[in-house]
Amino acid sequence: MAQRDKILVWVANIDMRIHLVNVINRSGNYDAIEYRGGIEGMEAIYAQKPQFLLLDVDYALPDPENVIQQVRSNLSGTYIIGLSNRWDERKRHQMEEMFDGVLVMPFDIDSFE
């Protein structure tokens, strides 16, 4: 049996975080885990070695570009997907420049795949 890709879900809202982890895990194609920490504990992200990082851009990160740069430096090859509760064209354009992909929460597994 092939090893499934690991997805780390970094979403501020606990209910949404649990919901997304459950949606992803129900697909049977991925192993989703939640990240509950902040930027001070990013070593925990690196230790997990996820293939995907789903990052809540509405989360109050003081410097999201720096966080993304740190992840890219420490986890080469990890896809970083930006998540948001709201959507507009200006935000989409900004997010597309920073992330490998963007999704609006909540999403279903078909949107992810």
C-alpha cells in the first residue's frame, strides 16, 4: 500500500480546523493533521514533514510572507495552500502570488483534489 500524502492544517478556528481535517481524512487519499500552534512553534511543522500545508490567511500572522519563506526554506517541496473565509478578486490576486494554490473555507475534498 502506498504511503498517503501528509497534510498539515493550520487554521485558527478550532471548529473549522477539525472539520477540514475530517473532510480530508474521509477521502482516504491523505493523512490530515491539525497544527494548533503559532509562529513560535513552527519547528513542530518541520518535524511533521507535510507534503501540503493549508494555511489560514485570515489567521493573525504578523508577517505571512516571512512565515511562507521560512516554511519554503525548511520544507523544500511542500505545497502551501492559502485558505480564507472570504473571497474577493484583489485578495485572490495577492494570494496567488504568495501560495501554490488558494481555497475558500469550508471546502469539499473535490475542491482540494
